[in-house]
Amino acid sequence: MRNKMMMPAEQIGGVTFPEWDASQWAQEFAATDWKKVAADMKPIIDRLKAMGALEPDFEL
């Protein structure tokens, strides 16, 4: 039987984050389509560049 790696609940900046299963998070992280995330972020990145909040050569 495999043990779960449980992360305890904690409070950060007034927000309470519940206990969570780190192995489940790792599986979801590995399954994420990072190219799609980058494509979805492009308009936001472009806007931040235009505002001067990011360097012109910043890329994900």
C-alpha cells in the first residue's frame, strides 16, 4: 500500500488553505498542458509589457 504525502492545512495572509494530498497535486501538475497555459497567458503578458511592468524580452 502506498502512503499519501499529506500537506497540513495552513493560514497565509488571512486565507486558510485546507490539508491537501501532494501526490494528487503532482499528478495534476504533470498532466497540465503548459503550452496552452502559456498561450492563454500571452495577452496578459503582452499587456504587462506594454505597461512597462515586464521587460520587453520576457517570455514564458
